[in-house]
Amino acid sequence: MEFNDILYTKKDGVARVTINREKVMNAFRSDTVEEMILALRDADADPSIGVIVLAGAGERAFCTGGDQSSHDGKYAGRGVAGMPIEELQTLIRDSRVPVIARVQGFAIGGGNVLATMCDITIASEKAIFGQVGPKVGSVDPGYGTAYLARVVGEKKAREMWYFCRRYTAAEALAMGLANTVVPHDKLDETVDAWCAELMEKSPTALAIAKRSFNADSDNIRGIGNSGLEALALFYQTAESKEGANAFREKRKPQFRAVRDRKE
């Protein structure tokens, strides 16, 4: 397989999917998501693979969500909201093997959601987590909200989405958003060690355990699908477009003024 937006390797039972868009802090566009889907499908279909590592290239960011600079206020790919992000999230959940998020820097917006979706999150002490949707006229109406609340609790999840604050790796660990935090120069060593440990475990037992964990929150899939239908309509409004325009123009958005404006 040849990819432009990601790096994909398989070695010693570990498949590594790395978003390779360092210049935009590993923000994803439609092509990125499509390539990640292909890689995850390939890894899941390979019986030699026992663990998948999801990562971002470079030192600054794991992933900063959708690339606001690559479109004119809406995504141009397939999927309910113009990008098959719901398919990517489903593949992370439904993969028969554990998926580890390797977070070395910013995990913001859709990047924070991806890290949340992974079975395990291993973070550098330099990692920063947080949501940004309401600041740019967007939201994740499924796993990024409802499942996040399962992980960090209702109060903290609402705080993350309503205020769009950033959280240190230590804070992420305390709220359950990360499994472990390690010195930056020990991140790869730690990820490798956790992968090696997983490779020693029964793959069938791990697959059954993962599906059992998922069963408790599978209703969120339906909530998310319904929510994304509404999100596709929201992206066409002046209010949502104001968020994307303000981000590109490096100014504060005027959501209420735009929303209340008479067309």
C-alpha cells in the first residue's frame, strides 16, 4: 500500500499508523481519514498483528483534529458530515486487537477524540489534551461526547466541551483520559514495552474482552449516527461557517451576531 498522508508499518506483530502531516500539526483531511481506514482494515485482517499503535509524526502533535485550512467551511469527502470519521472511530472500536494511542504533544479536538477512542493511551509528559469544537463551530455528537463522559465522567466531559480548555498530561492521567504518563524521551520505549506485553497475551481472550467492553457503550453508535445527520445540516449554517472563517482569519468568532442576523 502507498499512502500520502500517513505512514503505515508492520513489524513484530505491531501495526503502526502514523498521521504524517506535521506541517499542520497532524490535522486530518478527508484523504487522511480514508488512508487511516485502509490501514486499520489491513491491520485488523492480518492474523500476525496483535496490537495497533496510532500516532502522529514529529514532536509537536499527536493530532489536532480536522484541518480547517483545507476546505471552505465544509469537508469535501464522503460520510454524513463530509468525512468518514464515524467509520474511522468504528474501526478503532471494532478492531479485534487493542489500539494504543501514542501521544507526544497536542491531542486537541478530533485528535483528543481519537485518543479517547483508543483502548490505551500512553502519553509523554509534554502531551496536551482538550476539545475545541464550540470555538470553531463544530462538535462531535457521538463518541467524542457521550463516550468521553464514560471515560472521564459527566462533569469533566461537559467542562471539556463547554469551555474548550487545555489539560496537561498529568491532568489527563488524573481524570482517566490517559493510562500512563512518561518522560518524553521514554515514550517510544514505553509504547514498545506495552506492545510486547500485549503480544504475550491470548489474542482470542483480548478480542473477547474488547468486544465485551464495547457492548456496554454500543448504543453510542446510534446516538452518533443521528447526531452526525444534524451536524451535516449545522455545517451549512452561517454560525458554523463563522467558526471556520474566524479560525483561518485568526480572530475571535462572532457566533451570536451571525446567528441572530436576518438573512
